[in-house]
Amino acid sequence: MTCPPTSWSIPNFPKMATSKKKKMPVREETQDVENDSAMAVPSSAIPPPNISSIKNKMRRTQEFIKLKRQRRKEKKELQKKKKREAEALGDEAPPKKVPRTIENMRVFDETMVDPQDEEVLHDEAHDEMASYFTRDTRPKVLITSSDRPRSTTTRFLKELGQCIPNSEIYYRRGLDLKKVIPQALSKEFTDIIVINEDRRKPNGMLLCHLPDGPTAHFKISNVKLHDEIKRAPKSTEHHPEVILNNFNTRLGHTVGRMFAALFPHDPQFSGRQAVTFHNQRDFIFFRHHRYLFKNNKRVGLNELGPRFTLKLRSLQKGTFDSKFGEYEWVHKRHEMDTSRRKFFL
Amino acid sequence: MNALYVDHLETFPSQNPPARKMAASMQHVYVGAATGVFKGVNLAKKTATNFQNVASLSKEEEICAMCWGNQQESQVCVGLKNGLVKTFDAEQGEFTDCTNCAGGEGRFTGLAKYQESLVTCVESGLLRVWKDEDKVDIEVGKDVCRMRQNHARPHQVATGGKENELKLWDIQQPEKPIFKAKNVRNDFLDLRVPVWVTDLQFLSEQKLVTCTGHRQVRVYDPATPQRRPALSVELGEYALTALSVTPDSHSVIVGDSQGSMVMVDLRMGKVQKAFKGFAGGIRSLQCHPSLPLVASCGLDRFLRIHDINTKEMLHKVYLKSKLNCLLFSSADFTQEQTETAKKQKRKLESSNLTEEDEDELWGSMSVVQDSKKADKTKRKSKSKKLKKPK
């Protein structure tokens, strides 16, 4: 029997092709199982017909559905097989493979802080926020906005004022920030928060630590106020607990300390309120919750107050001076955003 | 190119003196930090060492200025915020001398050595030559930002600051400056151009180049009767904070407060190259005297070495504290680098195995067979064996 020519094209007649394929392997096995003679063409050599070459749309979709079904079936079988093998091996089973995520593929950062690093501890003990951590100063926050704020921003300011204890909201009446700072210093404020507004929404935050502390500029996104959060209860005047997650690098430490310095030292646990600054992939998520422990293991959370996302744009040494001040860190998009797995906080 | 630098935390001088000596050998860059830590970096071996016990430092011991103590570059004079000037000996690896150079108000803006005596300048404008018998005082004007010494003519010193024009002084004639620069003409709105000299360098024997906080780079020639700058270039958007002249004296590298480092050609008056990789403001820059390298340090706690010609970042060292000033030694460390690289290569190549031993090694290893069918049968049999008895 002559074998079919290798240039035999199998266009729109899938059924005929399969029937031809069935004949060949039977004859092969009777002759020789292992030898691949040059004349015999095993079924695996003929590639399966490419579905996209079928011109008829209905038939093409049917073939595709069949293909997907087959693939799903194979995948499930493979999974079951692996599971069976793992169970059969018991202890000897190979460890479960951990899927790769952007967080665990993060580019190595030399500035990750080692908690026992003497030099970093010394640096932090002598930085601008040290007076808060040694309990020499108590936080007093001045909250203001850009000039002529709209309703959303004023509501945001009020909610922030409720969330941060010992804070005062002042309207900005066209005053220069550089002139606001000496006035704030004379009134013994420790921090200034300026919410910048654009297109009727808050879009930027400037956090300036006084008297000579760093100035951090953030981009705000995804603001949800108290009214927009479903079933949100009213917050009380209790001092909240502050939770800072994932501020691991040296820059992250500085920013984390700035946030911590906004809130009073001793939280009032009877109020059961917690403020969380969660850093993930350089985005800082702010949440304000009231918690209730139902039993030892289960907690109920009720979200209060505003919810927003921050992203650090620059950290400037000294009080606000964007023109002549020296910057500790500036986000440079084209240089720093080259890798999806590189983060700075 | 980012090498992992090993940090040795040095202990007090009383402990481990031989280790200290070894570590002190041949530091290529000395860096002073804002916390007061004095560090040395060896670029060939890729190590960074602290020469003090970090815990014992206070905020008043912040390093403000540094200069070489002698021509051989084996001593470094370090000026601290509280007015002390310590001398560090490179061979011994510790601070050997400490003199109280307090006078005037403010931090040190410049340190120099003239005929074995220290020349210091503080922010309030007091320039003093600390001789043992008498002290020569020069009032330079207030708000001084920088003072530098002319290496070709050590008796000449230049100062400049905020609303304090560039002045060239001769230590031997302290009454009047040799050269006092004049401000440029009023700008197109007929407004006076503000003056703020942040850093200055001597270009050649006579010429001076300054960079200002208002983003200008200016070249002055005291030899000519013209007191206005021969060249004034305006660059960038942010205040320039550091300046260094390249070895060929035709161009200058400037750094600004947001971390952009740029090379300016002085003949054309244009920006030639920009160096990348900075995250924070640059506080100090220095070009190597002979090699085409530039070292920079700043507020982002990194020391970076760039190649001037290729713009490539050769070394990036994380030094944990904000860095204030640096000194680049004139030693040629690229030879050392190639030597260490060669040594490593030789180690890899010359293994103790001979050819016969290698053949034996390969022969003793089992042959890996590529048989899928065999595996399948094996698996089947395995699963048959390990089935749990019911």
C-alpha cells in the first residue's frame, strides 16, 4: 500500500481526514512497534487541521467548542492524576507549587530595612519625627485645602477632621503656604495637611511636618466619603489605633513615621476604632474601621469615615519649598516605572 | 551593574586594630553623612566601611565639609556642625586629631589646608586661617554657601553665597578681595537678577566657574578687567546644588536639588549629557582627577559612580544615611578592579582537576536516558504498588 503523499492537504473535509488516519496506525502496529520506517507516516505527523482555516462560521464555532471541551477534559484529567499521585506518595509528595505574583517577584531592593540595623535605627532616632516618638510633642494637625474648594473637598476636609483627633480645619483664603507655615508654627501645630482639588474632586495631598520636617506630596484617588459608604455608622471622638502595613524600605519607613505622627500616642481601645494605612505596590490605602470581636477568632468590621488611596510623588526635606527645596525622593516616571515588579515604598 | 556592597560596622579603635588597618587600606571614596558617620568605600573590592561607632554620634556631629589633609591624600580633615575639625588618618583607620575651630555662626561651608594650617569658613562669613600663633580673620560677607581653595595657587580662596557675590581672596592680603564679581545686567523686564552662588570651582589657574540656586552656570575670569561673568548659562528647572569640573577642563558637571545631573560644555554654553539614576537631590559631586569618572552623593542615601563618556552608572552603593559630602581619591582603582576580576577568573579556570580526573568524573555519573514510554510504564507500576489496601 502506498502511503499518501505528504503534501496531501486536508482542507474542509475533517471527517474524511480522520477516517483515513484511522486506517494507517492499525497496519503499522502489526508490522513493527518501535521502528519508524521511512515509508510509514504515523498519525502524529499529520498536523490537526487549523480551525481558523474553516471558512464556514457555524462549523468553525462548533469545532472550536469541541476543541475547548477536549482541552478542559484533558486539563481536569491531568489535575486529577496529579492529585492522585500526590495522595499516593503521601509525605514524599512534591511541595505544592506557589503561583508567581507581582509581590513575590518584586525586584530586590537594597534599601529594605533590617529591623536590627544599628545605623538605620540611629538615623530614625535622630530624624525630624523623633520628637513625636520620644513623646516630647503631641500632634496637632492643621487641615486645609487649595483655594476656593468645592463641596466634595469641603466634605472630605470635615471627615478627615473627624477622623484625625486634635485637628483643626481652616479655610485657605488665597494664602501662600510659605506664609501659612510660620503662622502654624506660632500656634504650635505639628503637621499641616493640604488637600489639593482639581475638577471638583480632591486629587492631591501635601503632608508637611513641622517645625522642619519633611514634606510629602501624594496623589489622591478613589475617594469615598462617609455618605457614599453603605451602612456606615458615625465615628466618635475616640483616639483610633493606627495600623501601618508594608512600609518596608527606608523611604517607606520615613513615610510611615510621618503618618504615625499625625495621631495621638495612646489609642482609646474603648472606642474600638482603627485607622489603617496599607501599602501595596506603592499605593497606600487609607481605611477607617470600627471593629468588634465576636469571639476569639472572628471580627466584625464596620467601615466609617473616608476611604482613599494615596501615591507618593515626592518627599522634600524641610518645610514646603517646591522651588528651592532639596528633595529626598522624587518619582520620575520614565526612569522608575520601567519595571512592573519594582517598588519603592 | 548594581553590586551588592558589604557593610562592615566598625567598632571602637581599641578593638580589632589589625582588621581596622586592613579595612582602612585604599578607600577610594570618603563620604560624610548627615548623621555624622564617616564612611569609606572601596570600589575594587566593593566594600563600604563605617569608621565610627554609629550609636555614639549625636546630631551636632553632622559632617558639613571635608578636605584632604595632605598632598598624598592619606589624611582627611572633616568639619562637624559643632565647630570641631577632626583629622582622619587613612593608614591608621581612625581619627587622630581634633581641633576646635568654632567661630562665627552657622555650619562650615568650606575647609582647606594652607601651609599645614586649617582654613575654615562658616555661614556667617567668618573666614579664618588657624595658625598656632595668630589667626588671620577675613570677613567675607554674610550667608556664605561655599568656600574653595585654588589647588594651583593654595593661597587663593574663593567664596560665594546668597546675595553674596563671588569673591576671590588672597590669604596673605586679607583686607580686600583680589577679585569681586559684578552682577549681570538687568533682565528683559529690567529687574535685578538675584544672586545665589551655591557651588564654585576653580577651572584652571585663574578662571572660576560657579553654579547658582537660580539655575545658572557662570564662568568668571579674574585676569580680565571685566568683572561680569564671561559666560552665563541658564539650565533646568531646579536649583543647582553641586558642581565639578571634568579632567579636560572644557566641561562641567552640575547636579540639582531634584536629582538631575548634567554635563555642560563651557565652550558652547550648552548641555551635553544627562546622567540618570538619581532619586533625590544631589549634595556633592566630584570628578576623578584623571579617569573619566564622576562620583555623586545626595539625599537619597546612595553613592553613585558614573562614567563620563558613556553615561553609564558603574557603581551604586547604598549607604543608609543621607550623604553630605564626598572626596574622591586620585588613585587609579580600575587597575585594581581588573586585577581582582582576573584573580576570580583564574580561580574558576584553574581547578585542581586534570583531564584524566575530569574524564573519570564524567564517567562516574549516570547516563540520563530519554525514554517517555519507559517512564509511563514505571509510573503505572508504581501506582499499582502503592495503592492503599482497603
